Amino acid sequence: MSPSKYLKLAQKILDVAMDLDLHQGDRLVEKTLADSCSVSRTPIRSALRLLEKEGMARKAAEGGFVLECEPEKGHSILIQHAVGAGVDLAGAILRDRGARRLDGAINVTDLIRRYSVSRSAAQRALEALLAQGVIQKAEGQSWVFTRMPGDRSGRIESYEFRLILEPQAILSDGFKLDTKRADLVRSQTEALLAQSENSFNSQDFQDADLAFHKLIARSSGNQYLASVLMAHHGLRHLPGGSFGMIDFRMRQALDEHLRILDFIEQDHFDLAADQMRLHLRLSMHQRPSVANRGAPALVQATRGSIR
């Protein structure tokens, strides 16, 4: 496995730790992790060593590893963290693409010349981008960028895609809210809404927004829905992957997240799905007078009215 794949496996290990309700100081059992992640113990050990390197796990005196931090915190750090020069370079490539400083096609020679890196570093970056679904192999030695959710050309398509799947995820027969993650999402969202307008940070909003929408995907109970939505949200999390919102809309969106959680926790799944549709339309248009047109009156009620 490449370093980027060990990073993904390390994230999976922390996901499993959250599912098992493990905390700092608890033992990470290799067999349990291997079974849960559908891999052998050998890559699990490599991912555990990566977690050790990042200060998220430590070797136990009796052998094996134990958690050195709360898995929720470690998972959040890993999402943001780049491992190795290739992945660092991948982030720079994505930022330059998002700023239109790169054309739609790239190759190893272009990257070596532009970023003054070695051929191996350029190749690792391309492998990382390929694994993330950001580029595709073209003819010869070229790679072409796929559409990103933050691209102007892809933004509307991204919302249309999510309008089809995210409400349906809530209505899925197997939907079961991950209450532990839901509590974390609610706390994160309420903390942001409690901040003054001047201290409100768009990156903090993006993190909270992705945490909420990934929660819905994970809770769907349908592996195909969850897989395709998580992959799309992964693209949204990449540099240049998210479309910026104006400040007042970010605050509205966070409040709508809480409203959807309220409906779900009260088993009003139809209303939660309706609210999700409205939420996505509002974000797509950023004009409430347009996006609200035709929305059910009950869905437009204040959150306080359903408490």
C-alpha cells in the first residue's frame, strides 16, 4: 500500500474506534480492526504505525497499540493532514487548479517544471489525485481533471446530484442515525452559531457542513448510497472542492442542519427529507425567495415550533 492508502486505512481504524465507543487509553485490537476494515493484519499494523507517528496511538508495554487521543479528534486531524511530499504536492495542484492557474490536463513533466519537485514526487501526487477521483488517465502521458463540486461548471450538477440522493438517504428503510456522531455534529454546529459574525470562519463552516452531510450518508443504512455520497463529499473536502457561500447563508445552512437533525430525532423522516431538499436548493441558489418557492409550509416553520 502507498502512504496515501495507509492514511485512508488509519481513518478507517479511527472510524471503527468510534463505532466501538473506544476512548483514549483503550486498546486497538488488530484482529478486530482487520475484520472490520476487511484487510489483513499486515496493512493494519502499518496504519497503526502511522497513527503512532502522528501521536494518535502508542505502543503498549504488553504489545500492540492503544489510543493516544479521542478517535473523533484524531479523525478530524487526519482528514486535514497530508502525509508525504506527494500528497502535499497534490494539495498544491488542487489549489492551483481551483484558482485556474492550471489547465485541464497535466503531466509529470509539467509538474516537475512548475513545482520544482522530483519525478517520483510528481508521480506520487498523481497517484493520490487518481485515488481521490480528481483526475483520470488520458492518452499518452497526460492526466485530465474531472469536474470538481466547486467548479462553476460542476457546482449546479453537484447540487442536483445531492438533491436526488441525500433526501432519499434519509428515507432509506435502513436509515439509523449515528447518535454519537450526531451529538458531535450538533455540538460543533451550535458552537459555530454561538460565535459573533466577525469571528465566523468559512473553513469552520466547511468542516461542520461536511461533518453533517457525511453523518447523513453514514446513517443511510444503504452501502451503495453511503459509498457514492461519501465519495462525493470527499471531493467537496479537497482544496478547491467547495463553492463559497456568503456569510448569512452559511449561518442559515447551519441552522437548517439542526432542524433536519431535530426532525430525524423525532422520527419525522418525511419532514427531514423535505427539509433536506429545501436546504440544498437554498444553498444552490443562495436566494431564499427563489429556493423557497413551493416548499411545504410545515417545513418552513421555525425550529422552535417542533421542539
